[in-house]
Amino acid sequence: MENEVEMPLLSRIKRYKKIVMGIIISICTLLVIYLGMAIYFINHFYFGSAINCINVSGKNVEDVNEQMASELQIYVLNIKERGGKSEQIRANEVGLSYNSDGQFKDLKDRQKPYKWISSVFNTDASKMTEGVKYDKELLRKRVDKLSCFDSNNIVEPKNPSFKYTDKGYVIIDEVAGNKVNRDILYDHVSNAILKEETTIDLEWINCYVKSQYTSNSQKIIDTKNMLNKYVFSKITYNFGEHKEILDGSTINKWLTVDENFKVTFDEKEAKNYIDVLSTNYNTIGNRRNFASSSGKTINVVGGDYGWSINRAKETKALIIAIKEGQTIAKEPSYIQTALSYGNNDIGDTYVEINLTKQHLWFYKNGFLIAQGDIVTGNVSSNHKTPEGIYGLKYKQRDAVLRGSDYASPVTFWMPFNGGIGIHDASWRSTFGGKIYKTAGSHGCINSPYYLAKAIFDNIEAGIPVVCYN
């Protein structure tokens, strides 16, 4: 029984000894490996070590000196530009070298050999940076020589602009251009070289000079809306059967946008537009073809009868209408109007005076109301009645006509040209013929009582009086 009990115990003791021995051997083995690696890393960089992103795993300082010097010699910084272009800056162009003159022993010494195992679990500890240096003057000159700074290659950035179309103003997108900010680029190149980075993307580093606004900027949208408010105006001027339409196709030429995107409306152009209307439609003093009672067409010029636009008032009204974006149809404001539109605006109610024949006709609505012989201004005393077409100023009963040497009472007084008018002349017994040449009036139209009365009873202010020879 005792032998049977002792056998399992001895077996367990043997197994225990084997386990302990195995552990000791393993520990010794690991210790040997650890110590061996520690000895190795006295002169070699940790596995996974990188200097300036260059792999130097397991290399000694001498090898790293050679490798880093070689890598530096072939260093190229690639500068990516817009439009698929790229330029390079090479190490030899800027005098690139290591601050340590290729000696990396200090970096190696910072990796403690007995701590090598920690690098397995902390990879960042094996990533190191060694400073490089460059010639600042060489770098500045090299950057200045980049083709992106050649004035022939530079496209300036531009803010959005505006284009007028038949549907109003539209925004023309800004021009991005390719102008580079020299200072920003230089700073990024300097930093990239120091870190031995190999690529700089000018777009990514926000190196391009930008326009102040884009097509989506609220200021640009507001400016477009203001422009369209003006050009969406439509003013239709009515001149009888004729119409003049002012709309965006013309108004857009009166608008400018300054560098601050302020819209300026040229009010002088509005004045010029009204001036043109006045030139085209004012008829005072115009030459007119007049169908006389004799059947002949008489060419008459002069006088004060006709249309006359109130330029100042209408210019002001036009400016307001455009700035408010109005769509309106209207007649312009007038200083004076005529009976009908058109250059031949006499109409069918008028007084016709033939100064040569000394005869007067009065038509109303196309019907002859009265006619008769008259006496006009005395030619011999230089009081000849002037030709032209005039508007009757007013009519008055029982007036006294006064001059420097006379005072003549009349029953019917109808002035049309200053102090010249139609009136009865009770002091005359005969009319017509050649009386006016030597014994005529001071310029007035002396008429028989019946003729003056017939005119007075049917005429109103503004009716044209046509005088011709």
C-alpha cells in the first residue's frame, strides 16, 4: 500500500519539476532574445523607425547617413496647380540640407536599446523628424520664377457681372482665375520643405486669390433684382395714333453697376429721351403744309401754335416711373397742346387769314362759319402782320385797344400774337383790297362787325389762327 501511494506523488513531483524547468528555460530564452535585441539596437534603429517619413528600420547610423543624404538629393516638391498644371522645386535649387549635416546619432541615442520592446506597441515612438535647412534667398528666387507668377499666365479673378437679355438681367458667374497669393504659397513651400513633404495642392491649401463675391452672394442677387426692377418698367407714350414705347431694351443702357455693386441710373439719359420726344413731337414753329381755302397747299412756318412737352416735369415723372418699375400708358405732360396730333396739327377748327388777298375764313368742325374781307398791318409803317400759326390766347368783349398814340374801343377782342388780334373796327367803312399797304392797322386783323361777332361767338382759346401771304 505504501509503495502504491508513493508512486503517484513521485510522478507529480517530476511533472512539477519539468514545468518549472520549462518556465525557467523560456524565461532564459526570452531574456536572451531581449538582451540580444537590446545589444542589436545599441547600433541600429528600432524596427518600424522612420525619419521624415523615410523608413530606416534596423539600420545603423552610418547606413542612415548615406540613405538620408541620398533621399535628400533626389527630393522634389511637386506643386499642383489649376488646370492640371504642376511645377517642381528640387533640393539643389534651394540649397536643401540637414541641420545635422547627415549625422543621425542623436536620433538613434534617443531610442534606448533596453526599451526596444516598447516600440512594438508604440509605433509613434519610432517616427522621428530631423530638421532640414534651406537657403531662404534661393527659395524666394525659385518661388518667384514659378510660371504661376508669370504675368503672361495669370488670369485675374473677377467678381460676377450682369448681362441684359430679352428676359431681363442674368448673372454671369465669377471668374476664378489662377492668381496665386505669393506669401501664402511661400509659407506653405517653406513648411513642406522642412517636413520633406512631396506635394502641395494649391487648391487644397486655399492659395488662390478669390473674387470678393460669387454668383450666389446676396449682394449680387440684390443688385440683379434692382437692375431688373428698372428694366421691367414699360412706359408707353401716346401721341394720337403714334406710340413711343420705352422698355428695358433702352433702359438697360442707362444703368451702370460700380465696383461696389451699387446700381446707378443715369438721369441725364432720361432727360435726353424726353428731349428726343420733344424734338419729334413738339410742333410749335414747325413748317406745315396747309390746305388753303383757295385749293392751294400753302407752306406755313412760324408762330406759337402747336404741341410743347413740359420737359422738366415729364423727365421727373419718367425717372420716378422707372425707379418704381412701373408699367403705364400715358400722354406726356404738356406746356401747350394743339387741337390734334401730328405735324399737321391744325385740325378742322381754325381761322385762316390770307394776308395778300386780305380775306379771312373761319371754319369750325370742318364747316365754314364766316368769311369776309379784312384789313391787316400797315406795310408802309412797318407794322405788317407776321405770318405763322398762332393759338388764340383768349376772347374779350368791350375792350379798349391802346397804343402810344391811340385808344380804340372794340366790341370783340381776340388776341393771338402778343398785342395782335382779331377785332371789329367800327371806324372803317371798307375792308380788303390794298388798304393795308398804306392805311393798315398796327398789326391787328380789322374785321367787319358781323365777321368779328361770328368768330367771337364760335371760337375758344387755343384755336389756331393761320396767317400767310
